[in-house]
Amino acid sequence: MTADANPARVQLIHSDGPSPATLQLHSWLEELVARKGSDLILVPNAPAAIRLEGAMVSIGSEPLTGEDIQDAILPALAAHARESYEASHIADSSYRIEGLGRFRINLHHERGRAAATVRALPTKVPQLADLRLPASVAGLAKLNRGLVIVGGATGAGKTTTLAALVNEINQNEARHIVTIEDPIEYEHAHDRSVIEQVEIGIDAPDFPTALRAALRQAPDVIVVGEMRDPETARIALAAAETGHLVFTTLHTTDAASTVSRIADSFPQERQHTVRAEMAMALAAMLTQTLIPGRKGGRVPAAELLMVGYGARAHIRKNSLQHLHQEITMTRKQGSFTLEESLAQLVAQADISREDAMVRAIHADDLDVMLKGKGF
């Protein structure tokens, strides 16, 4: 048996060496890394496939069975994840292969059979400037308090943006930062800041428990990998209201849906109070999406609302349809619309006009902007 520096992250192998299934998993992951793919996808009745720049590419010749997938993935799971899988047929875990990299594993069932997605985790913490987000996003790292929510679909780069913001603080501010993740994706080294990284299932049983504990650790900045449940949201709001800077992610598409998603997760009789708490706690809402670049790869487009007096009033009154207008009224504070971001990307020849129009929420606004730029 071999283990990495954390004894909880154990790679199981047979006494005479790795099993054929484990060797097969390593072979797939070696190809994933060599071809710079983002995910390994294992689904019954289909060959192993990887995601390259958003597209699926087969890397196997034979269809897999659920047993093939389970045999390959189970030994790679940490102990708590194996227990979760046995109990619910769903498990998340981190996995490290020395000399190759770290990976995030999701093992689950579909149509009664095992299936899995394995994401390659970056080995280098990103610089915010390298993400090519609008310049005012950097202002989020300079905030002293409040809740900052980064929204977007799965695979939109939310976690990468959070890591870059943490890195920006780490390089420029002397703060105590606590991150709570499931699993840890980017490993931060101490720079000007001191950083603690808590992994769910290994260092704490769940997000609410970890977040409550973090508040007793004298943090300046708290990063909650994902706001998954009302209890986590409640504690995060309270932390932001009491002077902490709190970053988190949510699966949303704009500022209005971000507020609705959080409020609607609570019982109806609590929703008015929650909106009032959000109005007080929110500092900013950033949403982003990734678009195929004209020169390859994917390029982020984003929308940012710096929450001010007007936005707080609309949140309290549940007049969320007016939040888009608040973006245009707080440009001096750093806010910008998705359409402004898309128009800039088209003008820079980073994305096509057609791709921009498809992603726009207010397509008429974008059309006017593009025509004004000669596109």
C-alpha cells in the first residue's frame, strides 16, 4: 500500500502491485494530461472519453461496463468517499498520482450502473491577469468585507476565478484566509497571507460544520467552494454581515437568478428575512461563461454587479428585474454587463460575433454595441 503526504488520501493496490483496473485508470489519466484535456468521462456502453476544449473525444476502442468503471475508480477513492458510495452510490474524492498530478473524482450511478467523471486539477495557481477577465474583477480582491458570489454553469471556470482571487489577496495582502472545498482543487502556498485549506470528508464532515469552525479561527477571508444548502448559506451570510470577506460559488446565470436561487432554497416564510440578510451582506455578484476562442481554447465572458444602495433596495423588495439596470448605474464602482464583456471580446477578435450573440442575455443591447464598434 502506498500513500501521499496525507494518510487519509490512500491509493489502494494489491500486495503484488497495482491491479489491472488501477493501471487502466492511470493510463487514461496519463493520456488526459498528455493531451491537455479537462475531464475523463467513463460511461457504461461507451469507450472512455476525454473532454478537449469543450468537445468529447474517445480514447478507448471498447465499450466499458459498469463493473469496469467501478473496479477502476473505487480503489482511487478516499475512505470517506468509498463509504459514501456504498451508502448512496454517489462519491466525490481527490486523487493524487505522483509525477502526474491531482484529480477530482465523481463516482455515481446512471441507469443502475457505475459511471464516473475525473477532472484534472491544475498544478499551478492561476494569476488573475492570465484569466483574461475584465480588469475591474481584480477589485474584488481588495474588498474588506461582504459576500462575493461567483456564478456560472458547471465548467464555467468559477473555481479557477476563486483561486485566482485568493492568489491575488495572498500576493498583496497580509490576511488569514480559510478555504473550505470538496475537494481541494488548487493548493496555495503561503505568501503575504497565511492560508488554511479544509477538505470536506477529510478535515471536516460537511460545509456547515467547517464554516462554523472557520469562524472560530480568526479569519479575514473565508472561501466556501460551493454554497450547496440553506445552512451553509445562512452561516456565510452571517459571516459576511459580521465583518468577514466571504467568497463562494453558485450555479446561476445572472445577479437576479443568484438572489432567487439562495432565497428559494429556504422555506417560504423565511425568504423575506433571507433577502433582507442578502441585501446587507452582499458586496458583489460575478457571473461568467466560457466561449470557444477564435484562436483555440475557451475565453471567459462575465458580468459583475457591485452591490450598492439601489441593488440592496431591489433585493429587499424582491424587485430583481431591476438589478440589470443597477449594473449600468454602478459602472464607476466596477460593474459591467455580460453584453459589454462580449462586445469587447468580439472587438479584440477573441470570439466570433455569432458566438457572442448566442451567449447574450440582452441580445438587442449587444447588437447595438457591436454595430457601434463596426461589427
